[in-house]
Amino acid sequence: MMRVLGKTQASDAYRIGLDIDGAEVVARIPEALLSAEHGTDEKVPHQAAYEWIEARAHALVHAIRTLHSGARPRAPFDQITLEPGR
């Protein structure tokens, strides 16, 4: 199950937690990805970001699993990064 862990101001990203093989993997969805997907250069409102994340949960989970396996997900999800040490 994917969990939105909130926004990290320093990295301008939303943190997403996902259990993979019994370990929590935390990914960062950059604000720039959300803005591009909404067709704007401005920051996306918080509620709109959560709605976008929810609507694309399946694709995000796939991208995070792909990153965790060491591969690179397809665009635009190739902008997602994993937090180190997880």
C-alpha cells in the first residue's frame, strides 16, 4: 500500500512510502513533475497534488518498484528518486 508521507520543503517533493518485500521504501515525487503534469510553471496546490498522486497510484507504485530494483522508470516518472538509506 502506498502512503503519502507529506511534503519535504527542502527538496520541493512529496514523500511517498511503499512497503516492498517487508521494507519501507521512500520515494520523492518532485514538485516540478507535478507542475509539468498540470501544465504550469507554478507550484501545484496541495490538494491538487494529493489528487494527482491518488489518480496515478498504480503508475507511481510501478515506478517506485522499478527504481528499487535498480532500473529506470519511463518518463515522466523517471524524475522520481528514492531516499538514501532505505
